Amino acid sequence: MKSYTVYLFRHGLTKGNLNAQYIGQTDLPLTMDSINQLHTLRGKYPYPEVDAVFTSPLKRCKDSAAILFPRNNLITIEDFKEYNFGEFEGKTAAELQDNLDFRDWLQGDMQASPPYGETNAQFMHRVCAAFEKVISGCVQTGTRRIALVCHAGVMMTLLTCYGLPEAAMANWQTDPDFARALEEAAAAGAVSVSLGKRILRTESAAPFVLACLSYEYGLRFYSGI
């Protein structure tokens, strides 16, 4: 049985993050403090050696990935971009609190969307389709250790859609620079794998949480959280 490991990392901080703004596809750079912090983390922790690094095309992800994985070429995936917040882009929740569209969107209905943005369903399908394509390619090519440097919305969507035990999106919140390692155990080309009560190993590395990913009539994350 082959083992495939996927490490998920959220990008470092931008000014938009510090200002608590909704920053989706605006291409903000990392702050200098965040760049310095990423270099510090890279020097302090033994970040994993990986065979491939996938990232959003936005600068905050690409620049974070280049710092954390300087030996790897970056593979950009267009559909790993953050959510399209439409008219909410660049605004804070406080600024939008009296906006009726914002209130409706916060209810989480899959067909809800910011004006001129994408629906929650569109975002989910975009991200999951891209991720499954990446995983399928890794299994086909035998690429066994990969990193994905992405956005909070992308990480939360993946873990909400595939996470076991199931949890609401709010339960998958992650801070910038925080990483989750997702370990996949599956025979190459397998459709269904039974992992039973497998005990996940721990690693002394960058601050991440181990979980397990398997094919079981589609992708599933088995969370160790």
C-alpha cells in the first residue's frame, strides 16, 4: 500500500488580514513583518521535504510558498484562488453589518452570493474539482508528498467537504502561517479503502495537525483534530 501525504498551508499575513477586510481575489502582497515571520518559521522548524508544491496564483500564496519551499518549483492552480467576494471585497464585517445582502450571505445558503461575486456552491465546486484533479494526478504519477499553499477559504472548503468527523466550516478556521498535514493511505488507483482505527503518527515539524485522507467513493479527510 502506497502512502501519499498532502500538507496544507495558509499564506502569511497581508494588510487586508490585519485590517479584518474581506480580501478574496485582490492580489495583495505579504507584509514585511509576515515575510520576516515566515523566514523565521522556516529556520526554526524542519518543514517537510516534498516532491511538488501547488499554490494559488495570487502573490500572497506564491510568495509564502517560495519562502517555505525554496527548493521546489511552484505549480500554480488558477482554481485555488480565494473566494470572489464581489461588492464585499475590501470591506469589513462592521462596514457591512447593515447590508441586507451581507446578512443573507452570512446565513450560508449554497446559492447565496455577494453582489457580483460567486455563490457558495460555485466556490465549493471550483475548489473541490481542482483539488481532486491534483490528487488524481499525484496518484497517477506516484508523486507521494505534496504541499498546497492556499487561502483560508480554500482550506476551510476542502475540510468542510471532505472532513470526517463532519464539521461546519467555522470549525476549520486556521490562522495565517498555520498548516494542516493530510496523510492519504490508498493503493494506487483504488476507489475504496478501509483504514479502520489507524493511529496517525506525529511529527516534530512546523506547527500542523495530522489527519488522514483516503479514497472512499470520493475523497474523504479523516481528521485527527
